Amino acid sequence: MRADDGRIDAEDGALAPGADGTRTAPETAPGHARHVASARDERRAAGARSRLEAAERSAARRAQRQARGPGPWRTIVWPALRLLVVAVIAVALVKLAFFPDAAASEAGGALPPTAAMEEPLVPATVGTVRNDLALTGQVMPDATVAIRSTQTGTVSRILVADGQGVAAGAELYVVRVETPATQPGEDGTLPPPTVRSFTIASPAAGVLTGFALLPNQQVEVGTETGAVQPATFHVDAPLTAQEQYRLTTQPTEAQVQIPGGPAPFACTGLVVLQPTPAAGATPGEDTGVSTATARCQVPGDVRVFAGLAADVTIAGGVAEGVLTLPTTAVLGSADAGTVVRIAADGSQEEVQVQLGLTDGQQIEIRGGLAEGEEVLQFVPGGEPVDPCADPATADPMLCGEVMP
């Protein structure tokens, strides 16, 4: 290597033989390493100077813009244009609101109305009305039957105990009756009294309740000595006056379904019990109780329990091929009603009609209208219509989710 230029000659770069005869590379000169480090530092310094000069030029331009200010366009022209647009809009609104065009008003006054309010109509059509009355009731135990003594005397024997199950006609206790003699004998003295025993039987099958007789207890005719709770049940369902009107005939049975219980069964002996006036109430006084009760007997082979809920369906009849109208078109729901018929000239007239069966939605028209005659769908004075009653036509926004 020459000392003047720092380059390595070919002969200097050749491998020099070592002590063991092998050749090794010569070591790098210290001057060359210092030259490379100095060049790298100069490049870094030049880059830093360039970035500093760019930042100074950018600061100078910002200072010049701040010294010049926003300029006439931003301070004068654009605010003036905004004010002009707002003024034009305000003048137009005042003109439309307080100074309408007279010619346009006169032309518009001669135009016919484009909308008219028309009341909906519905024709009388032939259809089928199925009058099935759906009620919600409850299973109740039959009332207890009182055990009454048929004799006046002394209880001599008790044959059963309270809480014991008995059959109808089962012997319950014995009453000893002594009848004093009234006629003296041949010797002139009264003979001893006549003693007879009478057995009191159970009036019904069931479980004895309140049976607390004691031996030698005195009883009289008609004395209540206990009761029998029958193992039978009935179903009671409240019945409103409107639902009673739907029963054009008196059914004798109903179909009952116990939720979670046995299959639907026929509940026989159906009767409608009217409410009795409260004690002390005067005739015509409103006692707050106006609901009748539909009651039927549960068959003995159907297993039920007191307090169970029951779905009761009373078949009130079916009318097929009869003239029908919606119930909203008829004022009245039983026997006779009123509809508003539309005449040929478009006038309205009230018509008396005879009514038959109804299912709550449609009602049978037995007379007063002919098929095809149109009446008002909503008769004046009728009951307001619940818009959520029919799930098929209910508005979800108004009624939410309506279950069928």
C-alpha cells in the first residue's frame, strides 16, 4: 500500500505467508476507516441543513400571509353575497305569505275540490254464522249435602267417623226413641215406655265433614249432624248479558278443555244461573253484580281437581246460507236492530231488521234487507271498533304484536 493515496496495490493485497506456511489477509489500514466515517457525517449534516432551510422558508411564507391579511374576497365580497341571498329569500317569503297573486287566486277558486269524504259502505251478503260461545271457567267441587236427623231421641250408636268416605245410603248412626205409654194397664199402672231404634243413612256418597256426634247426645228432627262432601265436580263460567243474548236457545251441554289435563269432554246438565240480589238490596238497586254463571256437571270418569282452569265452549247454533252483515253495521245485537241503508238516489234511511245468530263479527239478518243492498259499515251510535281486535288487520305500529 502506498502512503500517498491510501489505495492497496495488487501485491499488497496478496495473501502473506504465515509462520506455519499458510497465507492470511492483510489488516485494513486505519486511515481508510476514518475517511469513510467522515464522509457519512458530512452527508448527515447536509441533510439536517436542508431540513432547517425548508422550515425557515415555510415560516417566512406564513409570516408574509399574516402580514397581508385575509384580503378583499374574504372580508368584503363573500359577506356581501351571503347578505344578498338572505334578503332575496326573505322578500320572496313575504310576497308569498302576505301578497298572493290575485290572478292565480281567482283561477284557483274556480277549481273543483280534488277530494271528498265518503263513508264506507258494505253490502248484505249470504254466508254462514257459527255461534260458538267461548268462555273461561273454573272447576269447582259440588256443594256439601247436609246430614239431618229424621227422629227426636238419643244417639245410641255411632257407626262412622268424621273424614271417612261413605256411600249413598250408608248407615251413619242410630237414634234411640222412647215413647212413654199413655194408657194404664189392667193393674192401673202405666207400662214402661216403648223403645225403638232408627238408623240415619248418608244422603250422598262422599267424605264426612263436620261429623262430631257424641254418644247419648240428644237430637231433634231436622237437626244438622254433619255433611257429606261429594267426590264430584262442576265447571262454573261467568256469562255476561251480551253473551246470554247470543244463546237464542238453551243448550244442555258444553265442551270443556282443561289446559294440561285430559282430552276435551262433554260437560252435561248445562244451566245458566242468574245472580241473586245481595242481602238487604231493594228491587231495582244496582248491587254491582250483573254476571250470570254457566254451570255444567263434570262426568264421574273424568279426573279433575278443584281450582283448575277450564276453557268452555257452548255451541249456540249454526246458520248456513243466511243473509249477513258485519256487527259494526247494525245497531243492536239481539232480536231486532237498526241499519242505515243507502237508497238509489244516494240518500240515507234507517231500516229496522230482524236479527238471528251472531259470532261477534258477523250477524244474521232474518228480515228487513235484501241481498246486495248497501248499508253504512259503521252505524251511527254503534259501539266503537277496537282497531286491534282482529290480528289480520291490526296496525303493528299502533297495536304492537297481536296474538290470534
